[in-house]
Amino acid sequence: MPDLLLELFSEEIPARMQAKAADDLRRMVTDKLVAEGLVYEGAKAFATPRRIALTVHGIPVRQPDLKEERRGPRVGGPEPAIQGFLKATGLASLSEAKIQSDKKGDFYIALIEKPGRAAIDVIAEILPVIIRTFPWPKSMRWGARSAKPGSLNWVRPLHAITATYGLETEEPDVVNFSVDGIETGQTTYGHRFLAPAAINVRRFEDYEAKLLDAKVVLDPERRKDSILTDAKQLAFAQGFELVEDQNLLDEVAGLVEWPVVLMGSFDQEFLSIPAEVIRATIRNNQKCFVVSDPKTGKLANKFILVANIEATDGGKAIVAGNERVIRARLSDAKFFYETDLKTKLEDRLPKFEQIVFHEKLGTQAERIKRIEMSAAEMAQLTGADPETAKRAARLAKADLLTEVVGEFPELQGLMGKYYALAQGEDGAVAAASEEHYKPQGPSDRVPTNPVSLAVALADKIDTLIGFWAIDEKPTGSKDPYALRRAALGVIRISIEREIELYPRGLLERRIKRVRPELSDTAISDIGDSFQDFFEDRLKVQLREQGARYDLVDAVLELGGSEVGLLSTVRRVEALGKFLDTENGKNLLAGTKRASNILAIEEKKDKRAFDGAPDATLYSLNEEKALAKAIGEVKAEASAAVAKEDFAGAMSAMAKLRPPVDAFFDKVRVNDEDAKVRENRLKLLNEIRSATRAVADFSKIQD
């Protein structure tokens, strides 16, 4: 079947937009093809700095013919309705319609046959619409046509459109259309400097090969592989190791069409700057990679750049130009770093009194005081020294006012650690400057140092409580203050470092530090919302770890004002293990059976069968045995839960299985004696009540 080749050739497309643009082009074209009945076999999109391209193979030659039955008015219906039906369906008269009968009478039916159109004609209609509605994050108009209404918006000036369609064994046809005066054709262009001449292409294989001959590597993944391989080999040849950077690699691959890897150097004296500052300077300003000495593991005074040209001098001028710029930038960074060292972190703190954290939450200085108080409290949970935790919290944000962090915000925290160590602070205090931001995402590590844990919890909890206090909670997909991430950070710290935290209690004991005027009722309401939010985030975290959603719901359904994060996780784990056993499976089945019977009878009698059963009405041994077991299990399971021995609570639950099985095997619940029936239904309710000591079994799937 025929293939489609489409290329949109323009001025340089920003690297950050290329991958999404290629994906959008593939999605928009293939969605339209399918909507038009042209089901294809495969599609792949590509991007370089000067083009986005798409190949779709296995497209049918024509659309399928369509047959449609359209129902019209009733036979003998009003004349205007009949005439409207004839006009809408294209029938000349009612003699061309069929009559179909159903329960409501006889109706006219029009059989409309619509022959399929040639695929190339359909494609010629859909592509201009896609180009005009393409979702660039930012776009522009250009040239004389930009003054006219409806002129094309594109990310950068669009120069040419290549669009061909045809069988592999035949000469393809040009898909004829124009957009803003740009006519489609078979002409593209190679590398801007190395092969700028026009190239005539036919289909994708021919197109890709001719571009490669014209010094353009079409596939971005191939460019990345080439850059990475050549960079590693060049570093190895000089006795170094490449410091890999995937984000930088992605960006650089979007800046070049013909990658040429070169190595430059900078003065040895700049190695006195922290390695992260050197790397940030070279990466941010010149998009270059750094290398390390494998013998020491430290950075070397070399860098690797990726040019977009094979220079006649072997790249000497390019390297020299980059060295000149990097030397100047590193000089600035060295000056910033040395200037920062002259001022102690603590001496910077008064400036925070003039910096507003949030108009409703006060200044950064006020927030730091709250974090200090919370860090001392959290230290009792993490095992840190409270005074050390307070000191760490006091200095943790100070590096935000330094020159280096002002230039490279991504180094916040890390520079705080370096400056704290330089001024002789305790190692734990210095580490907390960097680690209190962690974990920042699902792949980020959780701190291990007790002081870092105390400050990390204090920082995140203060943020959460503060925004809850002023009713700035996340809504839908909007979370401008990253509160969901902060909550997941608290949850991960609680779980992975085994620190029990009670969200409602955390809020209720601290919210008046933010809003002292709040009443107890208002605090209770805010606490409900805060607890619900944490429970939702805990569900997300546990499901990502592979926990069954129904077990999480079963545990959280028990509610209570003080639901601990760690105890909830342990209870879910213990419940999962218990339900994997034969006792667990059978007890779940028995509990569900009891719940189902109760639901039916409660609906029938329009009442609940709660309250304690009357022991004097037990006439069968199985009733007495079950009642006795329920009493024992309730006490044992509740005691185990109180000690957070959830495995012990599940073991206690297992003792219910034999008497429950025997009860359903020997006892008739709906006895003819109304009092006996009511008593036995109350006993069933006791089964349900007993299991709720560990979880709501009604939420668990079979």
C-alpha cells in the first residue's frame, strides 16, 4: 500500500520544542487519517533543528465506500417533514426510499451510498488544516503576508513543505496544496553550511538517505547515540571519563543536524570552585559536557562541546571561541563563590525580613522561625539533637541570598552545604542545608541523617499547614505551590525511615502559629480536609508501590481522628499477607456472606441489627462457639492493634475462621422464631464488627 512523506522545513526550531512537535505531527495526521477511514500500518515522526518530518506507511489507495441508512418521517407524515427528508438525503422522490415497519408504525428509510474518495485527495484536504492549527507553545508571523488576516503562524518562518504519496514500486505523486503561499513539492534542503543545495526526494527511504549524504542526521535518537559515543571515546582517548547528562544530551541533539564532538580546556585554577558550579556554568552557558579524572573521581579542566559543522581547521577556532566564553563565565562564578565565602550564612538572615514568602503567610524570616520550632519537635521523632536541628533549620535557607544561587538556582541547598562547612558548622547542619529539600520526586532519595530528616519534615509540614490555613489547597490539576509533592515527601519519609506521623495532629498543634485567631471549630474542619488530603496522597503512594487499592480503602475506611501514616502502611501489608493465606480467604468469604445476609434482611425489615446478642437465646453449640470466639478475637485483635502488632491482629482474626464456617454450615439464620432470627442476625453483625478491628472487609474484592 502507498506511503506518505511529509516534511515541514523552517528556520531553527527551539530544541525544547522539537520532540513534542514531532509527536504532535504524528498524532494529528494519523488521527485524521483514521477518522477519514484510512487505517494505516505504521507511522514515525522525526525532528531536527530545521524540520519536522513524518512518514506514514500502509495507507489505503481509497477510502472505503460508505452505506448509511437514514430514518425519515412516518408514512403519511406532514409534507414539510417529507420534503426536508428528501432534501437532506438527496432523494429525488419518495419512490427512491424504502418503507420500514416497527412497533410505532411505518417509516421512510433512505439508503445513502457514498463512494470513497482517493486517499491523496483526502490527505490534501487534511494537511493544510493540521499545519494551520499546529499547537506550537509559541509561534510567530513573518514577511509581507503577516499583515494579512488569517496568515500562517509557525514557530519560526516556514520555507518549504515536502509532501509525497505513492507506492514503493512507483514514482510517488506530490500531495498538492498550499499554505500561505507555500506550495508543496518534492524539494528539501541539507545542512545549512555543509550542503545547502536543494534536494529532490521521492519517498522516505530516499529522503532519509539523501539527507544523510547532505550532512543531516534525521533521527534525533541517532544523533544522541552519535554524540554520546563520540564524546565517551574522545574523553577516553585523553584519559578522562565523560560526566553524562541526559537532559543536556537531549538539548544538544536538538541544536545540531550533523554533530561533531570536540574537546576544549580551561585554566586549572578554576578547579578550586565546587564541581557543581563548574558544571552548571559550562552546561548553562555553553551547552557543553564536563569530564572527570577516573583516578581521583574529580573534575578535570577539560570540557566537551558539540559543533554543527566539520570545520576546515579541525574545529580549532570553534574550540577557542568556546574556551574564551567559558573562561569568562568561570571567572564570574569564581568571583561569586569567593564573594559568598566572605559573608557568614547567619549574617545573611536579616535580609529575609524584607522578603515576603506569601502575602498571607508573612516573610521568609517568619517562616524560618516556624521551621526552627517544628524542627526541634521533629528531632524527637527522628532521633536528632533538638538544638542541632534548630540550628540547621535556621541556616537551611540562607544560601538563597548568595550570589552563586542567584546565578544558578538549581544549586540551592548544595551551596548552603558548602558554605556551612566552610564556616565550620557541624557536618549534620551542613548536610541538612542540601538534604532538607529531599525527596523532590519519586526517584529522589530520602535523607538518612536524623537532623536532615527533622528539617525536611519541618519545612514540608510548615508549607502544607500554611497553605491549608489560608485555604490555598490544590484543586483539580492545579497545584501551584507543589503541595502534593510536599505531602508525598512527608509520606515517603514516614514510611522509609519508619517515623509515625499523624497529619491531623501535626496541623492542629501548629496551625495557630500561622493563624492564631482560628477557632477550635475552624481548626477541626481544616483538620478534616488535611487528613483527607494525606489519605488520598497515601493511596497514590501505596498504589505506586503495588499495593491493592481495595486493601488500602479497607484500612482507611476505618477512619478515626488520628490515622497514622506508618501504621496504615503496616496494616495494609499485614492484611495483604493474611488474605493470601487459606484462613484469610475463608474468613473474607464468611464475612462477606454475613454482610450480604445482613444487607438483605436490613433492607427487608427497614432496620439495623446492631446491639449485643442475647446469650440466653443461643440454642446451638455453633452459636455459642461463635459468640465466644468473637469476644476473644475482638479483645486480642484490639490489643494487638493498640501495640501496632498488625501481624498479631491478623493471627487473632484467623481464629474466627473455624467457628464462622461451622455457624454457616449448621445454623439457619432466618429461624421461624422472630426473636431467634433477630438474635442470629445480631450475631452476624458481631462478625462484621469484629473484623473491623483491623479493616473494613466489605471494601475488599474477592
